[in-house]
Amino acid sequence: MRILGVETSCDETSAAVIEGNRVLSNVISSQSVHLQFGGVVPELASRAHLRKIIPIVEAALEKSATRLTDLDGFAVTHGPGLIGALLVGVNYVKGLAAVWQKPFIGVNHIEGHVYSNFLGDSGVEFPFLCLLVSGGHTQIVIIDQHLSYRLIGKTRDDAVGEAFDKVAKLLGLPYPGGPQIDRLARGGDENYTDFPIGLSREKTFDFSYSGLKTAVLNYVNQTAPETLRAHMPDICAAFQKAAVGALVERTIRAARTYQIRQITVAGGVAANSYLRSQMSAAAEPYHIRVHFPEMQYCTDNAAMIARAGLERLQRGYRSSLKLNAYPSLQLGEEKNCE
Ligand code: KG4
Ligand code: ZN
């Protein structure tokens, strides 16, 4: 099956053409308009999606040498995300499906992140455990078979990506802060100061990031600006040690507890270089396999939406022209699909 995927849930306008696990094109346009505001402005995101969606889809078709008539179906993110942003993609794809008389399917953005693990020759097999880490989500899920999710743990407050972004803002770094902290921390001493790991006294698979964020805020308020500037890489490394430490400890313990031999990591924070090295090192003694998607499939992209959509279309799932956008859609929640 050759599928066109479209993703517009936040500040990336993306379109991709895939065939099976093979990505034929994956075009991503990141909106720079939000930089000056230090975060995503929903109305500006929707307007930018409106301007870009047609050229981005055309670029994805051209790059993959695909005509609309060659496609077997369309997949589009219908939640969770910003309502105005989601509506642009959903309605555009509904229009394509109606005009070209092709099947189409609404895809859960988080399910898309899980399916980024199947793109290319990943060799990922069931059952596997997925650590989902993005700007809006921090969850551990066990996946025994296609499209089935057992939630093992989740954040009780902030998502880890959100913690990266908020801490970066406290430190005066530009949005999105995750990649900035990742880069700076590489030259820092992670033991320069100690930041707390949320819920470290509980035997839980849940996460908490609000205490860590407050600890960094207090540290910044109590430290002279010149000291902060001089030790920026050290502070980033110490924060990252606590934030990523929780992810690695819970994930490895969950895999051992549920006797799962394969871990996958998905979502924007899966691009973090420290998480990539720490998770692999921690899993090795237990002979647990760790798979990270390629970098371009970690942050928001349409190839992962196309791949999840392909799985659903192959199993006979279809959306109707009544498909709506759902800002708070949960993983495993089914909406408006026939
Ligand atoms: O999956 P994603 O692109 O969008 C959402 O669905 O939220 O994830 C975006 C999040 C942001 O919080 C961003 O700071 C974080 O992923 N991120 C990173 C890195 N690259 C992106 N966090 C830490 N290290 C990175 N290298
Ligand atoms: Zn995402």
C-alpha cells in the first residue's frame, strides 16, 4: 500500500509518502514564527498550516514521484494537538479523499510516534515496551500486538519535553529548549550540582517533573547571573541527568518486571543524545534490545502518521467525512472511525 500522510497537530506542517515500511518522501516545514514568542502561538500555527499545506503535500508527492491517483489511501492526524492546527490537516485530507474517492483514516498523533519505530529496517518485534516522550506526553506503554496499548506508567504533572522547554526558558535559552539543553550539556559536568529525581522514593512507573523544574528555578534565583553564565553547560548536564535518569530507571525496571526483551523510544525527546546513550548502556547488562527511530522520525513528522494509518487501513479501518479533530485524544481512544 502506498499512503500519503499529513501532520499538522502543532507547529510542524508535514506530508509524507510511504510504501510499507519504506519512506519515499517526508517533507517537514517547522514554523519559525513562534521563536520570538518563546512558545507556540495557536492562531499563528493554524494560519501557517493553511499557507503551507498545499505546497508541502505537493513537495511530498513530487519527491516520491507519486501522483494522487497512484495512492491507496490517506492518513491524517486528528488528535491530540491544537484544535485549529488539527482542523487544517483533517479538512484538507477529507477534501482530497472526497475528490479522489480514496479511503482515508484519522490517526492518533501518539500512535504515530509509536509507529515511527517500524519505519525503515528497524526489526522491532512484538511484544515491545515503548517509552513515549514528547512535549505533551511521558508514558510507558506495552504493545503486545498491532494497535493494542497497555499503559504502565505516565507523568503525574509536566511532560518531560515540557520540563526541558521550561527549564531552558528559565536559563534564557531559545524555544524549543530540548535541543539547546542537549547540545550545551555535552560540554558540562553532570555532577556539578544535584537536582532531584521526581518520585524517586516510590516504587512506581509514573513520572513527576514539577519538583525538578521548581528546583532549577530556585537554583537560578539563588545564583549570581555571572556564575549561571559561566556554568550553563554544567547546569544543563545536571538537569538532564535528573530528567533522563528517571526515564531510564523506570523504563528498564518496567521491562524487567513485565519480562519484555525489546524497548523502543518515541517522541521528540527520543532525539536526546544523553537519553539515547544512557538507555542503551542501562539495557545491555539485561540483554534487552533498545531501538530508537532515526532522528528525523523522532520529532513531529508525517511519515509516522502514514505508517500508523497504513496499519489501520490494511486492517479495514476507515474514517468517514464526519471525522473531527480531538485536541485531547488519548492513546487507544477510538473516535469517528467506521
Ligand atoms: O514529538 P514532538 O516533536 O512534539 C510533540 O508531540 O510534543 O516533541 C517536541 C518536544 C519538545 O519539548 C522539544 O524540546 C523536545 O521534544 N526535544 C528534545 C530534543 N529534541 C526535541 N528534548 C531533549 N533533547 C532533544 N534533543
Ligand atoms: Zn509529537
